[in-house]
Amino acid sequence: MKRVVIAGGGYGGLRAVEKLAQNDNLEVVLIDANSYHFMQTEVYGYIAGNRYIDELAVDLSLWCEGFKNGKVRFIQDRIVGLNPKEKELVLSDLKIEYDYLIIATGAKTRFPDSIKGLREYSFGVKRLDRAFGFRHRFEEAIKRKLDGDSKKVDIAVIGAGLSGVEVAAEMGYMLKRYKKMLGGHTGEIKVTLYDACETILPGMNDSIIDASVKRVKNLGIEIVTSAYIKEVSSDKIYFENAKSRDYTFMIFTGGILGNSEFAPKHFEKNFIEQLKVTSTLNIKDHGEIFAIGDVAEILDQHGQQLPPTAQIAEQSAEYCAKAIEADIKGDKIGPFKGKMYGIFIALGGRYAAAEILGFNISGITAYFLKKVITLVYFLGIDLRANTGFKIRSKKMV
Ligand SMILES: Cc1cc2nc3c(=O)[nH]c(=O)nc-3n(C[C@H](O)[C@H](O)[C@H](O)COP(=O)(O)OP(=O)(O)OC[C@H]3O[C@@H](n4cnc5c(N)ncnc54)[C@H](O)[C@@H]3O)c2cc1C
């Protein structure tokens, strides 16, 4: 029986497990540093206090127990090295051998060293503990305002890509709601969205940008574009043009860095530490090692890099599962043909903007479409975790 080791229990890793676990001739092992799968795509709602923790985190060992006959083994440990010659992955506590390895370790927030103080004073959103810290600060600010504190609260969101806009919009929406219900000083909390580009959502189409700018402004959020930040102190943002702004707390969503530090030196990487892969998503000269999702630089058929999204992570995972099954049979499959089918941006409350198969929509319709996609994903994960919970409870009786 061949063993497939999947490094990372994010969107790509879980989809790979689901596909490979259907094959009775494979042993599947999932490894993650955390005990839970973190649904980053829903983090904006959690930060703003509009979602609960069980709507964006699922216990990975329960989820793995949900597969029949204990088919999937979960190991919670940090991957610290990889010996391709010996075909073994090095964890902090043990080494595990593989026949095939899928690297799906995702990415972390990239805090540019050129901005002094940024790493020290800002929160990222790609880790649950950081999101938790920010949510706590946000709720604390609201509580203080409710108690009558008149001190200024300025929340800075740095980086107006998809995640920055979603986080800012949801906070703006919640603040508007609180203002109505709680009154007093709660309406004085201000959210500002900063980006170095000339527009928010750089790279997206004009229709999405226009709908998002309109909505974000309606929610009372200030947009500051062409904002080149030089330095950040505990309460001030300093710009290249010698101007500065006060802030109370800050979230940074300006970029990503692939989680590939454990990979051997000879594995090629791009400038943001993503592993370079072949057209079949393999590490060069290693047909048995795949890299998928945010940790990989994945190109489309025209040689353009595909964006780091859950959508591409899942498509690349499905491809790897097929490639591994074909390889075992002595077959080969063609190159990976990843494609973005659409993009959704949650813009606070029941409002979203989307581009689906070339059509642009915004408002409540886009919101409900996004909600359906999220629900389908969540229900799939939840069902499996529930089965795991039942199996475990029976064992304990
Ligand atoms: C606010 C926000 C909104 C987003 N919205 C969307 C959206 O609407 N649509 C969309 O398609 N995408 C969206 N994304 C992007 C999407 O979340 C990512 O592209 C996706 O999570 C990538 O999946 P992945 O499997 O590659 O990595 P991840 O989901 O990041 O999972 C990686 C896993 O690897 C584990 N890991 C990392 N390093 C190690 C190690 N050394 N040892 C052991 N385990 C390790 C981590 O703990 C983690 O569980 C959004 C992202 C954010 C932050």
C-alpha cells in the first residue's frame, strides 16, 4: 500500500485528503501544526464580531476520524524539514516516510522589512490567534465607548486587496449597527483603509472596484490610496511624503509569504518564498512531490501566475489526487489547467460584489450566492467532523 502524506490542513490539504481517501489502496496521513482547520475566507466576520469561532475553525482529528475504517491519520506537529532522497518529512517530534508528498502549507502575512515597526505593531489575519487578538481589541474599544470613553479610536486597515476590503467593510457595517443600538460614543470609532496603489482592489475589474468603493464609503470608511508608508510607531503611521496619521490599532493585509521554510535549499522559490512547480505541480526532478495552493507559484496555461485563493488551492488538490492515482497505475495525466471561475467580495452585512463567469453583480444577490458557496463548503466539513465526533463518542462508551 502506498502512503501519501499531505503537509497542511488548509483548503488544499483537506480537498486532497477527501479525494485520496476514496482510494482503498492508499494510506493517507495529514499533518498540520494546528489542531484545527482555519477557514480564512470567513475571518472578516469573526474579527468584526459577526461570526462565532465554530463558523471558521474545525477540529482536524475529529474531521479525519470521520473517514471510514480509520482511513486517514492525523498528526498534529510542525514540519521542520524535508529529506527528498530518503523520502521523509521531518516533524519536530518524528520523521515520517512517504511514497508521495503533497505540500499544502499555505502562506503567512508578509510584513515588508522596508516598513519599520509594521511587524511589531500590526495584526495579520492569516492566523486564528492574530484574528482573535484583533477581535478582542475591537470589542474592547466598543465596550469602552459604551462606558462613555470619549478618547479617539482610529482603526487602520493597511492593504486594500480582497482581505483588507472585506475586513474593513464588515467592521464598518458592525459599527453602523452598533451606532444605532448603542448610540453615545460608539459612532465615533473610525475605520480607514490604506493602500499604496491608486485604487482599492488593484487588479480587479472596474465594476467590482466601483461597487466596492461606493459601499465602503457608504459604511463611513475613509479610503486613502497612493499611501506609501515608511514607518509605524505604537500610535502613528508615517508616510513617504512626510505626512503622518494617528491610529489606535492596525491590521495588515498587504501581502503573503509562502510557508516553505522547511523545504531543502535546492527547491526553487520565487521572491515571496512560494515553491516553483512544473506544469504538473511537481517540484522539479521530483515526480513524487507536489506543491499546491498558496505555498506554490502556480501558472495558468498562458504562463500567468494564478492568484492565491482557496479556489485554486482546491483545484490543484484535485489535480494532484488524480495525478497520484494515475502514476500508481503507470499512467500520466496532462498539465494542470487551473482557472478562476469567479471572485466574491463580502462588503459588510448582506452585501457583496462579484464577478462570476464574466458577469458582474453586486448587492444582496451577490451576497446570497457567496453565502451558498460558503455553506456548501462548511456543511461538507461539518458533516465529516460530526461523523468523527460520533465515532469517537462510541469508542469512549
Ligand atoms: C480575509 C481573507 C479572505 C479571503 N477570501 C477568499 C475568497 O473569498 N475566496 C478564495 O478563493 N480565497 C480567499 N482567501 C484566500 C484563501 O484563504 C487562501 O488562498 C487559502 O487559504 C489557501 O489555501 P491553502 O490550502 O493553500 O493554505 P491554508 O488554507 O493557509 O492552509 C495551510 C495549512 O498549513 C499549515 N502549516 C503551515 N506551515 C506548516 C508547518 N511548517 N507545519 C505544519 N503545518 C503547517 C497551517 O497551519 C494551515 O492549516 C481569503 C483569504 C483571507 C485572509
